[in-house]
Amino acid sequence: MTNRIAFQGEPGAYSHEACRKARPQMEPMPCRTFEDAIEAVRAGKADLAMLPVENSTYGRVADIHTLLPNSGLHIIDEAFVRVHINLLTLPGAKLGDITHAMSHTVLLGQCRGFLQEHGIHRITGADTAGSARQVAEDADPRIAALASELAGETYGLEVMARHIEDNATNTTRFLIMSRDADLSRRGDHGMITSFVFQVRNIPAALYKAMGGFATNGVNMTKLESYMVGGSFTATQFYADIEGHPDDRDVTLAMDELRFFTTKLDILGVYPANTEHH
């Protein structure tokens, strides 16, 4: 056991915040890419990886769907982090002096109201924590960063304005990945089973494949399609359902699904996080 949890991004990133919140006893390990975070776990340099899968404001994050099935890792938990955006400045700077704010393009788009109101121009940075680091390094009191409070702590910036995002409910969902699957029943609010499948090339295949979930009363909370290997013909689907594979209704629904699919891989079985289910 390394007691490390890998994430993509720099110290102070929202994924770092997710690690602190969901696994406070573990040491967060920054990685350059999602692939690097996955590889750190595969290679045994970290025990877990924290990967963002979707954001309530702008949808799917990265190509996590293509990375997950081939990663050889298993989902063991989910975590939700409210994306609070803060205007971070050099110590002693004044709001009236700020002319530019730097951040990831997505965050810049989520603070339009505040930036317009204060006549602050946008500068696109690589990512949120990287922008905070850049602002600290450049030491220009007219330039601020939009990032988490953790990024401010990390790079010695002050929070000039807190929670300036336009949308008060902006949340990112993360999946926690491990080398070993954990199929035990845990948590107080039921289980979620995540899987990917490819339907057989027959008319209405998806409709038929889904039938078993309807007739057995299994609630599907997510169904997304994505292309495989750049081909328009082979469509893979990613799904989340409520329940454990050993539940009788889930077993029956999955048996029916197998009949209409050429490929079915369970990515993980994990407790539902009550904050958002």
C-alpha cells in the first residue's frame, strides 16, 4: 500500500480538492494526464485514482469513457465536488486594480457576470491550478486567477472574492478507481453498477437490450454512447444502474442484456453517494 491517490492536474486543482474531501487520510499525487493517473495505479505507484467524469454545467469531462474500459481498473466509489470559483490575487492587491483574470476556458465561461461587472478581461490558462501558480510567479498585481481556495493556499494567493460562479449548483462527479474490484455491499444508500457494452448488429438492438431493465424494474441513471476506435458503426455504451449484480432483478436484466450484446464489461460496483442520487 502506498497510501497515495493519483489525480490529473496540479496541486490545488479541483481534482486535488476531491481527493482531500473523499480520502482525507491519503496523500494526493498530481499527474500530468488522465492516462498518467491511471498508469500510476496500474504500476502500483498509487493505490487509487480520482477521475472526473462529468460536470453539471458542461457535461462530460475528457475521454474518460474511452480510458476506463481499457484501463484495467475498477470503480470502487464516487465523489461529488461543488465547483466554487474564487478570484485569487497577489497579497495586498485591490479589486479595482485587477484588469485580467486567468483560468481554464471552462471556468472563465462560468464567471461571466462577475467579470463583466468589474470590467475584468479574460486570459485563457492551461488549467485552474496552473493559472494560480502562473499568477503567483508573474507577480503582476493587475492579474488574478480563477480557481479553488485550495489553489490559493497552495500558491500563496489571497481570496479577493469568494464563490463568484454564475451557476450556484455547479458540481463535478468523480469516480475513484482501484486495481482491485470491490463487490462487497457497502454504504447506506444502495449500490450503483457501472458497465460498458456493445450491441449486436440487429434491428432495434439497443431498444431490446434495454428491455430487461424496464421489465425487471431496474433504474438506469445514465446511458451514454461513444465511438470505438474512430468507427461510426461500432457504438459502445456506458451505463450506470441502481443495484448490485447479485440482486435478482439486476441479474435478470443483465442476462437479457447479454443476449443482445457482443461485449459487456462491468467497470465497478460501488455505494451511491447520497449528495446527488
